[in-house]
Amino acid sequence: MSEQPDTTEFDAAELDAAALDAADELAACRKNFLLDDGTVYLDGNSLGALPRSVPARLADVVEREWGSLLIRSWSESGWWDAPERTGDRIAPLVGAAEGQVVVGDSTSVNVFKAVVAAVRIAREETAAGRPARTEILVDAATFPTDGYVAASAARMTGAAVRAVPAAEMAAAAGPTTAAALVNHVDYRTGELHDLAAATAGVHRAGGRIVWDVCHSAGALPVELDASGADFAVGCTYKYLNGGPGAPAFLYVRRELQPRFDSPLPGWTSHRDPFAMASGYEPAEGAARGRVGTPDILSMLALEEALGVWDGVGMEAVRRKSLALTDFFMARVRAHVPEGRLTSLTPEAHERRGSQVSLLCEGELEAEAERVMAALHERGVVGDFRRPGVLRFGFTPLYTSFADAERAAAALGDAVRAVESER
Amino acid sequence: MSEQPDTTEFDAAELDAAALDAADELAACRKNFLLDDGTVYLDGNSLGALPRSVPARLADVVEREWGSLLIRSWSESGWWDAPERTGDRIAPLVGAAEGQVVVGDSTSVNVFKAVVAAVRIAREETAAGRPARTEILVDAATFPTDGYVAASAARMTGAAVRAVPAAEMAAAAGPTTAAALVNHVDYRTGELHDLAAATAGVHRAGGRIVWDVCHSAGALPVELDASGADFAVGCTYKYLNGGPGAPAFLYVRRELQPRFDSPLPGWTSHRDPFAMASGYEPAEGAARGRVGTPDILSMLALEEALGVWDGVGMEAVRRKSLALTDFFMARVRAHVPEGRLTSLTPEAHERRGSQVSLLCEGELEAEAERVMAALHERGVVGDFRRPGVLRFGFTPLYTSFADAERAAAALGDAVRAVESER
């Protein structure tokens, strides 16, 4: 992935956090979040922190737009267009030109729309006499919901799912492949997959590809337009800080939009919703991905939250993300006794997302949940995934090198504390 | 529908609004809403008014639960269980015992889950040698999204949709009927359909029935358990006042839950979500209707909004709703010149929901949108539906008889004003 900068020219273990923070080009972004300085929050890969301006904006949405203007707000407060407008705020963060991203529903529901639509397009494109496209390839290490939903999409389109490691997706695609569903960053290990290469491989086989960018959107450059990706689905409550369970987004490549045949054709994606026509005629553009009435409170909180990206370049985010994760990995080696933790996250920059996943080894594996609890007691928040995985998310807009140093030191303490209780 | 009280013993036209308001057993409920006393809001059938306690609760959810507790709130603030907990708050309002209602997603998405699941159950129950169940009956006057989604469900299950008037659903169901999808109250005319009779008719034919209770939940008694309904879907932003685009709810009859085979199996409806297992094993109970990560900001706003129902009986709501709509219809006859408006809403109580829909006649039909605009200028908010329909929703918790009187008088003025501009 040649577009990724190779930035870590320092030996992270030898530098101190204060010097790195002093040189941090994104340091000023932290003030845009409401954070407790007593806590090191390394779980932004699960739930992003609260942007400072969201409470006041949401109060205004509730009290004035809902409470006073009521139904008039659908037009006067811009509620009706919020799914496309918010989508256009996300678009530049995922390498998409405007008009291709729409916000609404959950990630799971959007995976269903995208996978079914991808299968339909691939079949429509397959010439008579060619093998039937009966297969949906799914990233073998996928976040579970993608696999469950892909299986349902397969069942309902007469296809079958085959699990394939993400790195082998391009090679695995063949003449019976209708669609592939791949996670850009593995939620468990933090491994980054090559979006352009897998897309090209699936396209060579005549299939269509759906990317799950939940763990990359807002964490690193996602080149949807440039890579030729067909569909992408992402969540907004991780690195996009939209709030718990905030609505997800769906990217449909512009050239596919006229052929995007959604399995969830709701009234708000109708060409003329207020005609209340009995027959469905889909809208043009990103709006075709809409289904029911948009969830305004959550959507407008998200829209406000996206303001923290104003003036922030994703290349700078990537530089800091890699520096933070390099530094944290080095400081973990310095603070934690040897042989206790193994990194599941690749060392190579081009294969790393913005989290570090550490596997507890030996006797510590069964104690991993207690290690994470001991870390929480020390004011460091990461999360635990069975079996034995400690996950730490690094969110360049608000995580400092001092946070990473403190977390690594606390992790050493926590491991020793748990071991001393045996 | 013998369970509906026949309450209007007065001649509404002869009574004055003040006397009716003085005798209103629900008058005290209005103070639980933030309303502008200068406006008569008769659009609660589209977007319910703001319950007074919601802004402070939502501020606490955002600032403390999200901002301070962050990821801990999934357990400590009860976020994870909110879909079932909020469902159990709605259950008594729709005649359901606990454990059968779950909140999440939009109405459209829930219609998809319910219709596909209904088809699957009906087919599974059909003995070998019997005709294939290839038909989904859909209320011919349905809200559009139901029809579009039913068509998609039909396409994806190898069935076909047939449109049937709601009142004829029981008679239309036959040996090839897999499922029927019916609106309890027609969104356009306000006509109330007989839930128990249609359910019994579809069951006699061996099919399963899905009710759309968007325009009845919170407006009148909905006897889901007692009627034997299989599935129901409803929205929460109309008579339940949950806020714009608030998440919808799904009722799955308890005895069907073990066979509820959702087309949208997301990770949060897995039996053990945090096992992150690659194979889907559905949860028991209402949770099986979940899909992705629940939308917490909107869901907790809704949960708080449901507090306005504490101590309110649905029979009292129904008594007031019928009295209000009787009164309004009578006062419209008194205030509006003859021959201009025809009620699309049935006079008979057992066929009336909680709205009044008036069709503009003759020359006025083309001017209906201007009539509604003139009403808005006079501080009365209803809504307009093409072609020529003026809709007025009556929400017994906050609409007064004085509101109805003022609206009828303003409607007379508005009609005269529009006519004078010809």
C-alpha cells in the first residue's frame, strides 16, 4: 500500500512522550472533545469520545427543532436531507466524492443491502452460458454480524457463503463468485487489508466487492473512489465519534447507483416520497440507500460530531496513528515483563490499523479479563475480547503520547498485580 | 369491536369546549409536554410533541453516560438491554404481555423482518401435499413503505404480493396465503380495521398476519395478545412521542418466538453476542428481533418519553379520542361552509382511529395545500396529503377540546380566505 506514509523514523522506545506530544501536529484537536484528564481512554475503536459541541447542538435539536418547530423541521431544519448531507460530510474521510454516501440504519442492515445488491449486479452482468454466480466470499475473520448477514443474503438470493482469509480474497474469487465481503481492518487483531488489491482481484473474476470500513473510517485513509470499491459500509460511533449506536453509512459507487437494487426499498428512498405511490420507483443517487424515516436525534448528533474533522487531513491522522501505535508497542515491551503478551497486530505499517491487540500468553491467558479490570482500576480503558485478547484503540484526534506511555506503564503494573494474586 | 366504549352521549355541536375540557379526565397530562399555547398542534399522528422531561434526560445520557462513563455505559447505564426494556414499556400500550416487544431499526426494516418470518413460519406449518403458500396479501391502501417492503420480501421468498382491501383480508386469505400485512389504522383516512377479525380469518386459512400499528399504538387500545396477532410493527414518533425518526418496535407473539427466523440476523440478536462466534445462534425471546448495535441516544429519549403514559389507561385515551374527533367533526360542520369538505374518516366509532381526514371537494381540491398553509398561518398545524386531503391528528394526552374548537373555526376562515383569492 504505497500511499501509506512510512513515518516512524524515530526509535520510539528512546523518545519520551512529552517530546512527541510537543511535536504533535494534531495536538490541538483534543480540546474539541470532552475528556476526563484522569483517564486514559483507549477504547475509541469501540465508542468514540464525546465531541465538545454535541451537547449544545443536541439540546437545540430537541428543544427548538422538535419541541417548537415540530413537524416543520422536516423541511425548515433540514431533517429530511440529513442522511445525504451527513453522508457528504463523511465522504471525504473515506475517499469518496460527494453524492455516494448516505447515513442511516445499522451497519448490519447496510451490509444486507450492499451484499444483496452486489450479488444482483454481478449476476446481471454475467453473460449467458457462463457459470452461475452462486458464491459469496466472506472474510474468514470477519466481525460476526457481517458473516451472519451475508449468510442470510446468500440464503435469500440462492447463493452460498464461503469463508476465505481476507488476504486471499483476490486469489479466491472466481467465475462463480457473485460478491465478496471484506473487513478493511480486522476488529480483533487490528490488521489492515489491502483494499485496492482485493477489489481488483474480485473485479477480475467478475464479482463485486463490499467493504466493511467500521474499523478504518476516521482512523486512516480509506480510498474508496480510487480503489474502485463497489460498496462500503461503516459505522460512525467508533473513530467518527457519532455517539453510542449512531447510524451507519453506506457507500454505493456512483456508476453502480442506477443499478443498485436494494432489498430494503422504503418510502424515503422513493423517487417521490410524498406521492405515497403504491409502486416503488427508486430515487437516484445516494438516497436510493435510504429505507425508513431517518433517526434524527442520533443523525444530527453525528452531523455535529463530524465538525471535529474540519481542517484535519487523513494523512496527518495516519502519521500520528502509526507513531502512537509504534510508541505504545515499544513502551509495552519496556514496561511489561517478557513472555506475557504477544502482539496480534502486525508490526508492518502497511498491515496495521489504528489499534493494538495484545494476546495474553501462558497462565495469563485465562486471566486476561482480570488484567483488563486491573487496568481499568488504574484509569486506563481498553477492552477485552475472548479468549485472552486485550484491545487498545488509538484515536489520533484525542489520544496523546503521554496517554500511551501511561497505558503501557499501567499495563505492566496490572500484569504484575494479577500474577501476584495467583 | 365490542371492547370499544361508545362514549359520545352528548351532542358535540351543542356543548362548548370549555365544559368538555373541564370534564376531561386526561386534562392533567398536557402539562407533561412542552407545547406552545399559541399553536394548536394537530399533527401528533405524524410527529408527537416533546415530553417535558426528555431534554434533561437526553442531556444526562449525552454528557454523563456517553461523555464520562463512555464504554462502561453499555453495562452500567443499561444501554445493552435498552431494546427489550423499552419494548416492555411499550408492551402494555399495545396489549402485549412482557417479553414480546423489542425496539430498534425503522418501521420499514421491521416490516421486512416480520413479513419474511411470517412467510417462513406459514410454509413450515403447511403439510406435504397441500398447495404451496406463494402469496402475501397486502392491505390495498397501505402506507407505501409496507407495500414496497412486502414486495421485496415476496421477491426474496419466492412469493407474490396481492393487494386486498383491509376489510376483506379475512375473506381473501386462502390455502396459498403465506402472510398478510395489514394497517390497523389507515394513515390517509384514519379508518380503523378489525384486528381480531382479520387475524382470525388469516389464521383459518393457515396463514400468518403482520399488523402495522403505526397509527394506532398510543392512540387507542391495540389488543395484540388477545386478538392472536402473530407479528406487529409500529413506530414510536407519532402517538408515542419518541422524537423524530425514533426507533420502531417489533412484536413477535411469544409462542412464535422459537420459530422466528429473522432475515436480518445481526450480532446483537446472537445467543452469546460477545463470544463473537462465526455461526449464528439466535437469542431466545424478544431479543431475537434485534439486529445491529442499538441506537442509544434515540432509544433513551424514547424510553424517557414513554413516562407520560404512567398511570394512563388506554380506555380513557380512547374515550377522549372519540369525543375529540366527534367534537371536531361537529364543529367543522358548524364552521365550514357546506359542500367544501367531506370526511374520509368513518363516523362509526368502531371504524375510527384518532385522526380526522377531510377531502377538499370541487374547486377546493386543487387548493387544498393552500388551505393547509392558511391554517398554519392561523396557528393550526395539520398536514396535507395529495391529492386534496387535510389530516388532523388528535392526541388525547395533549389535545384539548379548545384546540379542536379553535382548529375548526380557523379551518372555516382558511377555506373562506382561499376562496376569496380566486
